[in-house]
Amino acid sequence: MQRRNCFFILLLTLVFSSAHADGSVKNYNQISLDASSSAEVDNDTMTVSMYVLEEGSRTPELVNKVNTKINRALQNLKAYKSIKVRTQNYSTSPVYNKNQIIAWRVRQSIQLESKDMPLLSKVTGDLQTQLKLDGISFDVSREKRQQQTEVLIDQAIAAFNKRAMQVTKKLRHDGYKIVTMRVSAPADFIRYRQRSAGMAMAEAKVAPVFSAGDRTLTVKVSGTIELE
């Protein structure tokens, strides 16, 4: 019985050693590569954040004032079909002085988004008679980003294959096959944010002009090839 167990252990050891050796052979001609493709893309979307803030001792009155101004702004914005409107944070918070509540603040925000930047700039200036400007940002729209990403993926994969062929020829092999490949497409980027003096814009007679700028989109391709 003891001899049989020893034989079984020896057999397992030989099988494991053989499998390990086979694995080493399979990985012997594998090479890791990476490539990328980038493009400068103009920002085509403008986003504006605005808010109403009221402070006082009677919360119901503050809520009514905030609601009235926001509802009036939303009603006026319905005339502009090219501007997307989203209501955002609504908060009520106490104002303290020496650990005592002396007043209340009620605030609500809205967000405006449009590809028609001159129009949104004008509307933003008009709304500042009732609302305050919180910030302005610019970004590449989802549709434009998707379209450009598809082009960059094709270019990055072509660059990967070109690099793989170069390595194959330099190492004097007949060809290669792809073992693994990972494609990293651009995700949502941090928007370029521009805070502006609300009072200055409110008093301006001419709508401000903004430079939307551009953004670099990059697709990266990494993977492993096996030389044949």
C-alpha cells in the first residue's frame, strides 16, 4: 500500500512538471505591445449652472420666493427648444451665530445645456435679473465623442498591428497571432469650468462671448502577441 502511494505521488509530480513545461513553451514567444491614437476635438456643448438663494427668518416665505423665481425662469426657458434644462439641488440650511440659529437659507439650482453657445450666453445674461450664475463649463457632446472614438479605435488598432508586424520582422518570424487585446476608449472628461462674476454679467449690456476651447481624445490599445 505504501509503495502504491509513493508511485501515485511520483506520477502526479511528473504530470505537473510536464504541464508546467508545456506552459513555459507556450509563453516563450509572447510579447506585450501597446499603441494609441489621439485627436484634438472642439468642445461643442456649453453648460451653465445658476441658482436662487434667499435668506431670512421665515422659512415658508423663503421657499415661496425661491420657488417663484425658479418657476418663472423655467417658464421662460420653454421658449428655447435647443436648451436642455435640469433642476438640481434644493436645500434649506440654518445660519448660526454663537451656536444659535439666527436665520435660514433656501437655495435651488438649475442647469442649462446647449450646443447653441451664443444663444445660451444671451439667455444666461437675461436670467441674471432673477438668478445668480454659479459656473460655466464646456465639453464634447456624447454624440461627437462617440463618433470620434470609433475613428480613433480603428487608428489605434491599425497602429498596434503595424507595431506587431515590425517586431515580427525584426525578430525574423513568419507571422504572429494576437493572444490578448485591451481597448481603452475615452471616458467622460472633467469639464473645463469657468466661474464668472455674476454681478458683472448682470450689468453688462452685451452678452459675453466665451471661447469653448478643445479637448484631446485618446484611445489606447494594449495586448500580447505570440510570434509564429
